Amino acid sequence: MIKTISSLCVTFLLLFMQGCTTQPKTPAPEINTKNVSNQKTNTNPKLSNLVGKNYIKGVILSLKQTGNGEGWNYEIDGIETTNGKLPYVNFNHKSVLANEGDLVYASFDGMRVSEMFVIKAAYFKNGKIAPSPVYTKKKKAHEPASAGKRDKAHQVLSVPQEESIRLN
């Protein structure tokens, strides 16, 4: 009985091993080492549709009235593209939200402008970025303390000479 069980185990083991070796091998997956970020896309940013919630921080390059006179055409060039912000936007709006050359932050819901904030007016003029004004703090000239003016720096407090506690 033990001989038959051991012979059956050996035959099952051989059949199992033979089944593993006769299976066709699948080819190894191909590794793609192309850098996707360096490849240029074939889509024109002026023609691509905006989907979902999008944001842009940039300078208004041109502001022109549309041909039919019902709205204004904006072209915004993005200066910051971190966190998925758009590099370029071309859209129409019925009113003037900002002027040409202003630094703006705009949010889009699909193809419609939901908000536009002017960060700095006249940021970009005549092909140059306008420098920010530098503010310096004026130094006060040291004036001697006058007789009628109290100055806590020259105030001297004396040490108490006696102390008393009264209990009722």
C-alpha cells in the first residue's frame, strides 16, 4: 500500500514539473525610457479646449475687441506653471476685466472665466517688466529730550524703603 501511494506521488510530481516546463513563455514587457516632459505636444494651446477647473498666473499680452464688437479677446501668457497652472490662454469675455500688461491670476471653469484678480497693474510695458518700487524706512534723527516731554529711558525708579501689610 505504501509503495503504491509513493509511486503515485512521484508520478504526480513528475506530471506537475512537466506541465510547468511546457507552458509557452510570455515575452518580457518592453521598457519605455523616453522622457515625456521633454517631448513637445502637437496640440496648439490656442485651440485646445479647457476642461474642468483650471488656473493661470500670467501677463495679459493683448486685449482686443472682437470683430462683432460684443466682447473682448484676451491673450494671457503664463509666468508660473507650477501646480498644473496653464502656460497660455486665449479667451473671450463680454467686459474688460484688466488692462494689457497687467499681472493677473485667473480661474476657469471649463471655457468660461469664473474669477480674475489683478495682482499688479502695469506689470509688463514696452517689452520690459516694470521694477517694483523700493521703499526705505526713514531713520529718525536723534533729538535731545525736551523739558516738557516725558522720556521713559531717562526715568529712574528708586528701591522701596519700607513695606507694610494691613489686615482687617
